[in-house]
Amino acid sequence: MKNIILLVKSNIKRNRMGILLSVFSGVVLSLLIYLMGQFVGSVALSKIEIGVMDYDKSILSTDFKSYLSEELDYKLVEHESYDYLSELLIDKSISSIIEIPDGFYDMFASGQDGNITITSTDDFENAAFLEAYMNSYLAGVKLLSINAKGDQRAFDRLITEYKEVEIPISKSKAFDMDLEQFRQREGFRNTIGFFLQIMFALGVVLSFMILDDRATGVYNRITVTPVKPVHYIAGNSIFGFILLMIEVVIYCGYIAIKDVDIGFPVYKLFILMLLLSLFITCFLVSASILIKSKSGITVVIMGYSTIGSILGGAYFPIDMSPEVLQNIARILPQFWFMDAVTKLMNNPMTDISSNIIIIVLFTVLAFLVGAVSFSQNNKRG
């Protein structure tokens, strides 16, 4: 135990910058909860945008645009170039394109029918509602046109009177949503991927330290001292674990202090992150013993963390991927971590004991691989 403690203290003194980087990472993750929540909330609750080309520029077309923006709460993107609006439509920056033809006002003022052209792609639901609203508006204008009997002044007067009439509308929400809760949960959900990436990136500090020990001869000197292989691995693993847990404590501490609603008790999140931190440190120690170059260890760590985060479901639901990838994902600890988090967010009382057991088994396997690799290197001298 004395040798292990000495190794941990030595590693902390040698890597003060790594400790500071861990603190900085925890602060950044905490800040991302708020920023990502605000961003996702603004995107999810933003107004539907539609492109408008007004060739008529009359009081009637102005009233129609006011109806869309003020009554129906659409966001209008007006432009004179159809090509420009078409590009926005293809990119799905807008939902539809509305063309108000030249002579739109004159047709109704003279008692004839006017029309408006709608162009949309695959946003069928919004296009259907927009068309229904448009037809309702045109039906009302048609009634005014009939009553005016082709008299333009009478038609203008009826439009003015129609605009001044307030029609009370009773509105009710289809569902109640706590906006702040939505932002907090989505902010947390969207920072998990960053958490997984940063955890492995911090581990590079531990890997480089082991590689430097080998390059400077410290590694070889340790093998001929009373320090046993398990002591060396345990000492480095404990330091790596401390390095990662600093970030975890700051992250979970922020959630607890700010009372961020993540959908389940924060202590369960802390336990999951603690177990994942144990796996990552053991994995990094094993990889650092097996791989002899910094470039090689960097590629392995970052490649494994990126692929593991993607297949694990940190950025999109794994159910959306092909069945082959779903099966591959199950051999990654990131999958079981994300699966546990997702289950808890959906039901805080759900049983995640199987996920915990599997993560622990991954950790034990990684530790054993590192211990065996170090022992073999020791025997070879």
C-alpha cells in the first residue's frame, strides 16, 4: 500500500496541469448544460418559417401576410428571388413558399376569384395546415367581394371593417410542458456525448505519463525494484481515476447545487459515472502498456472513444441504426452507460443492475489485461 500511495503522490506532482485541465473540463461541461438547453429549447420551440413572394404588394396582400404572421404566428421570409427561396426550401430552412400573384387584389375587388400558390417538399403536415388556413382566409375575402358587388370602394371599406372586428378565439394547450424542465433535461441529454469524449481525452494525460516512464527509463527501473506489477498498475490507475473523478464531482455537483432536473436522482448518475471512470482508467493503463508510441495511443484512445460514443447512443438513439450496428454496440461499455442513463430519464425507478454489472465486468477485464501485460514485460526484462 505504501508503494501505491507514493506512486499516486508522485503522479499528482508530475501532472498538475492535468489536474487543472480536469477542473476546467468539469466547469465547461456544467456550462454546456445551460447553453445546450437554451439552444435546443429555442430550436424546438421556434416559429415555423415560410417563404413569401408578394408580386401584388396591395392592401389585401399585406393583410394576408399580417394574418399569417400575427394570427397564425408564422415567421415570414420575404424575398423577390424564387431561386433563393427554393434553396432555403430544399435545405429545409423554410417549410413552404407562398406566391401572391400580381392582380391578387384586383381579382377580388372586381368580384372574381383570386388564388395563391403554395410550394412545399416533404413537410406535409405543415403544408396541409397552411393550405387550410389559406383557404379559410380566401373564403372570407370571397364573401366580402360578393357583398361589394364589384365596387372597389365598398370592397376596401369591407376589408377595413373586417380587420377591425375582433373575433374571440378560445385556445387550449394540447399538453402542458414545463419549458425550464425541458431545457434542463435536453441540456443534460446533449452534454453526455461531450462527457464521454472529454473523459477519454483526459485519459491521454495518464497514457502519455506511462509512455514517458518507458522512454526515460523509469518504467525499467520500477521493474527491478520491490514495486510489484500490481502496485504500479494500481498507483497509475488511482491517479487516473482521481483525474477523471474531479470532472465528475464538479459536473454532478453543479447539477445538485443548481437543482438541474435530469429526470432522476443525481446520485444514480454519480454512481454510473464513477463506474465508467474506473473502466476508462483501467482501459487506458492497459492500452498504454500494450502500445509503445504516443501517436499510436492517441489514435486508439480517440478512435475508441468516438466510435464508442456514436454507437453507444450518445448522439442519436441506437434504435435508429441497423441491427448489425446495434449488436456491435453491445460489446462497448459506452452503450451500457448510455442505456442506463436513457432508462433512468424515462423512468427514474427502473432497474439498471444489469447495466452496472456489465460495466463492472468490463472494468475487471481491462484491469486484468493491464496486469498480465505488465507481468509479461517484467519477465522479459
